[in-house]
Amino acid sequence: DQQVKQNSPSLSVQEGRISILNCDYTNSMFDYFLWYKKYPAEGPTFLISISSIKDKNEDGRFTVFLNKSAKHLSLHIVPSQPGDSAVYFCAGYGNKLVFGAGTILRVKS
Amino acid sequence: EPEVTQTPSHQVTQMGQEVILRCVPISNHLYFYWYRQILGQKVEFLVSFYNNEISEKSEIFDDQFSVERPDGSNFTLKIRSTKLEDSAMYFCASTQGVFSYEQYFGPGTRLTVT
């Protein structure tokens, strides 16, 4: 089951620069897409979402872009901070959350 | 800030034994979920629960699994006869229901089956 794919297992970014995390999906029935952040020994924490009828949603330093024709979404973090270092999961929601495999983000100070 | 809590944080059990994983969802939430994450793999949906009934379950959630809301606060996942492949992190989540895609997760229970 590869409905949601995060092809980059890890990303390393300098503090203050932009982090771009990418996600592809195959299921056109998703109504929403979400990004969750996860620290070790904790559960996933909801970060930001976007409706399938929108192409952008912004919340502070976090912006999610949705390209429906390409079935692609991305999370931009600007500026990146060391505290942003975590695993980021992309998820699609139809009637349940379907997660990608996650991308480890390391923000270097 | 209200949060989802789970107990125990780590459970070790022998193959074939029954385990019960416990969760206390956020108090005004109406929808409850269990997910699992096998080491190195994706977080996978197991089951959703609303109004004292299972509303959706995955193919992973077979007859060995059951869920219950025994009182007004707890939400439990029971595995009747554990197998080695049940070893995983189990996450409980809850949501108010209005925006049921924004789910709030507990810290997880690490289940180790030996």
C-alpha cells in the first residue's frame, strides 16, 4: 500500500534557511492532507493541514502547498530552527489517516 | 493544554498472552483511534471508534484485536493472543469530530512480544 510516499528519508538544513519536505500521493479520494511532526519517544503532533480544494495554507513559519495535478504536496519551514529537528510525516485523510514513511529533518545550528 | 495519555509506556509480554493497552483521550473528544508503528515502518491505522461502536477498521485489525470504552474516560485496545509480529509502538489518538482529520496522538505504548 503506497498511497502516500515520502521519497526522501532525511534532509539536513542550516538554521535560518528554508526546509522543504515533499510528499506524493496516489489516492485522489483524499479530502485533506496533513503534516505531523514526531520527536523520539513521543506520538505524532499535528502541524498543519490543507483541504484538497486549496493549493496553499500558511501558519506562521509553516506553509503547505498542494499540486493536485501532480499529486504532490510540500511543507516549507522558513526560517528553520534547531527545534524543528524531528521526523515529519505526511498523511492523507479520506475516512482515516494514511501516513507516509516520514522524513527525518535535521536543522544544524 | 489537554493531551492524550497512554499506559503503560512499555509492555513486555510472552507470545500467546493477552495484553490490554490503555488510553485516556482528550475529555471533550468523541472519536477515538488506534494506530501502530512497527519499527522502521509507517504509522498504520488500526481502528476508529465512535459512539461506542467501531466505525472503521483495517485488515490488520483481525479477531485477535478488540477495543472498548469501559467508562467515560478510558479507551482500550486488547490483543487476545499476542504474536511476535505484534511487537510495535501503539498510538492512541482522538479528535472532537468537527475536523476529524486533525487527530491528537498519545505518546504511545511500546509492546514487545517475546
